[in-house]
Amino acid sequence: MRLSEFDYELPPERIAQTPMEPRDASRLLVVERATGRFHHRRFRDLPEYLRPGDVLVCNDSRVIPARLFGRKVPGGGRVEIFLLRRQGEHTWEALVRGRARPGARIVLTREEPSPAPSPPSAVPPVECRILAELDSGGRLVEFDRPVEALWEEWGHVPLPPYIHAPLADPERYQTVYARVQGSVAAPTAGLHFTPELIERLQAMGVEFAFVTLHIGLDTFRPVQVDEVEKHPMHAEWSSLTPQTAAQLNRARAQGRRLIAVGTTAVRVLETAASQGNDGTITPYEGWTRLYITPGYHFRAVDALITNFHLPRSTLLMLVSAFAGLALIRRAYQEAIAHGYRFYSFGDAMLIL
């Protein structure tokens, strides 16, 4: 397939810059695969489209405060460090903005440094060192203490590059059920849930199951090849526990639906279901490079809740594989014509 088949024009004003309040006030475009019909609703109306016994499979990964700022020692040059993946007890793969060659030492600052260096502080400095340049273009960075202990005081939650408005409350870029630290971007389909909506769904007999997939920065990188099959899919760490596998297999044996909340939940479910030959969902922990494009045979997912994705992205390809490229094109045209908000802080789709 050609990359151009997954392109579309989006007016810039349709890119949501701030989250909707409350969370479940976001709009919801319901897409019926069998009939091709659309319904324009609010996310709080989700219970009307679910039934007792359905299982909502959610990604419980939590966004880490992956942006760190500092100054080189000596010299004082400003540096930004964007953590990507842990490589050792004190070492991380990171993107580094600023001149920082292997051997460079950096002292962290709590906020982005001003042009003039700040006066010395009585607080013991946090220091890191650039160990190596990586083939990916990133750097291997070693900290002088576990970086997790620094996040609360020194780290900043990253936002996608298309969001330019500051975020007043960093928790609005976390799902209400986020608990496992590790992502550098939020699983945004889950941002629409509130504790009250979850309680309503559970009261009507809908189950929740939790998997983990730590989202990497590669999720925002555009596909660079014209033939989409030649795209080298990035790896993301995922986990589906034995207890969750048993819950999901029990539901499937009873004819109940598994509804993935987000493309990340789809990747975990389909990775776990592809380990054997019979489609049984098996426990899984490790890296996944599963690349889903039109023509893929889904083994585990019956319905999907998702946001509206960037053109020419692997996420749009996944959604097109699930619903059909022609139907997704129509759905996106419908959403644009009706003023839906797009991308991370935007509105949602329920594909049945």
C-alpha cells in the first residue's frame, strides 16, 4: 500500500490544544462497521453502546516526567534531555538538545535555564554524563543517582509536538487509571474516562482489564517510506499478566466482547494472541514490534475506542486495518465536517 492512501487534510484549528473539561464531555463518533452508519454523541454516552459482560481493555501505563533541563559543566551551555528508554540502573537512552558530546557533564536545573546562568544553589546538584552517541541519533546518558527519584522535583511531563498551549495540570495528560511508570506519551483514548463513568460502567456489568504498553517517542515520528510495508516498526515494551489473560480468555469463551481502549491496548492484545496457533490470549512480557496495516487478521479485538490520529501514521494504519480504509476515510471526513477536535486532547471514536 502507498503512504499517500493514509493522508488527509486537517485544518490547523481542529488540533486540540487543551483537554476537554470534564473528561467525558469529549465528543464521541460512533462508527458501525457492519452498516457504515455514524452516530454523533458525547463520551459520557458510552454506556448506551456497551452491554453487560463486555470487557474494556485499558493501558495502565503512566507518563513519566521525561523532560529534564540542565547546564553543561564547565561552560554553562543550556541542555534539554528527553528520556526515552532505560538501558541500565542509572543509564538511559535520551534525546539531547544542545551541544553535548560524549564525556560532557551536565548539572540539572528545576526549570528550563534562562540565558544567564543562575547563581549557585545550596541544594546538592544532580549531575549526569553523556556516555555515547547512538545510531538512532540519541545519546546514552548516565545519572549520578536513580533518575526516578528526580522526577518529582526535576522532571517535566512532555507534550506532543503539535500541542503548543501550556498544560496547567500535568495530571490531565494521564489517564485516571495510570499506575505503571514508563511512557513518554499518554495512551490518549483513555483520557476520556472519569472515575464516575467507570463506576457507571461497572455497575451495569462491564468489566475492566488492564495491560501495559510503554509508549515511546517513535509513535510521533512520521512514516518515511512510500510503501508502508517497508516501514521499520518501532519496539515498545508491553505486559499482559496471567491473571488478565485468564480474565480475557474466560470472556471470549463465553462470547463476550473485548473492547480495546486505544491502539496501544490493541498492540498488546494482538501480540499476546499471536503467540500460539489457536488465537488464545497468552501471558506476555517483553518488546513488541507488531505492525498492523490493512489486511491484518485480528485475533482478539472485537471493538475499539480511539482518538483521531495524525495523517501518514502507523496509528491511522492500525485503525484503518480494523475498520477498513474506505470507512475510516469517511469517518474522518465526517469528523472534520462536524467540527471534532483531533489528536491527543481531541475527541474519540467508538468503532463497533
